[in-house]
Amino acid sequence: MTLVQILVIALAFIVAGLAKGAIGMGMPPIAIGIMTFVLPLEQALAIMVLPTMVTNVWQAVYGKGFWRLARRFWTMALTATVALFAVALPFGHLGSAQALAWVGVLLVIYSLAALTAWRPAVSRSTERWANPIIGAASGAVAGFTGVAAVPFLPYMQSLDMDRHDLVQALGVMFLFLIGALTVALAWQGAFHMATTTSGIAALVPTMFGMWLGQKARHRASPETFRRIFIFGMLALGLNMARALL
């Protein structure tokens, strides 16, 4: 691996960790989006697995609501995992650039709408049947593209939760989704010594970026956090959609 590749990987995980700590999402698309300037997509996916898993464990347990949120979203986590395996294992190849780009387009459309006066809201009673449906759809999209984003992220943003519960709930869900993606990538033989070593080395810039992001989140007001979260989805969508250009 060249010096330029190492520096780009380090930058990718600092920026991705910052987003992860601040708004609870965005690490895989940001890290992958930056790394693919110097690495093949499958290699970038394999490198991001370990740092993503570690940060999701931290994000899921950081706070007092882990078990409460796990009970609230267990049906979403279960259907997401099953759907991801059902799509990824027979498909045999994670990471379609065109599919990822169209997922990005959907995120851009949602984010632009959410920046207006429109405030989507899902009631707790609706969650009972919506959670497993959203989980299945998100798992299927992740099984095809390698990234969990749609419709999972817009749906979570529409729920009645404060910003700290939202970030922790995202961590709980990403534990299952990234765990399933890891198994699918291993099934496809994506891991080898270079990607594993790079993933371990990426933990340092990732955790530094996440620490900075958490500091920023605790200083933001609820409305500021909401706008940052939506702008984060917009930036993710634009980055993912660039393959269409």
C-alpha cells in the first residue's frame, strides 16, 4: 500500500468518525466514498468493517437506553438481518456502484424535502407494524449495495426520540446490519491480510474523529442537531450519487 493510499484512508476515517460521533451515522458511506478515490470498492468495504463495528458497539452502549431501545427496535433488527442475508448471499457480490448511486439520489430527495417546513412523524403505535417492514427493506438494500441507508435513516429521523436516543438507536441497528454485512463479505472472500491490517490501523483516526463528533453533539441544541442530521443525510446522498455523473 502506497503512502498516498495510507494518508487517504486515515483522512477518510477521521472525517467518517467525526460524522459518526456527531450525528450517529454516515461512517460507511463517507469512509467508502473517500477511500474509493485510491482503492477498489470491495477493498474499501472490507477495510471499513472493523472500525465500523467497533464504533457501533461504542455508540450502542454509550448512554443509558441500550436495553430499552433494543426492545423497541428488535423486530426491525431481525427483519433487516434476514433480508440482508437473503439478498447478499445468493447475489454473491456486494457493492454495485450504480445501485449505491440511486440510493444516494433517494437520500438527496428526502433531505431536501425535510429541510422545508415538512416534518415527517411516525407515531409509536405505527412503529409496531412499520419497524419490521422498514427493517426488511433496509436489509435488502444493504444486501445489494453494501450500505445501510434507505429507507432506514429517513425513517429513524421521523420517530419521536431525542437526539441522544436517536444516536444510540442508530448504533443498536447498525450493530446488526454491519454484523450481517461482515458475514456476507467473509462469505464472498473479501478479507485478507492487507484489508484486515488496514482496518485495525484505521481504528486510531476513527476513534479520534468520533470523540470530536460526540463533543460537538452534546453542545448542539435539538433543532441544530436536527438540521445537522438532515444536512448529513444530504451530503451522504450527494457523495453516493456521484457515480451517476
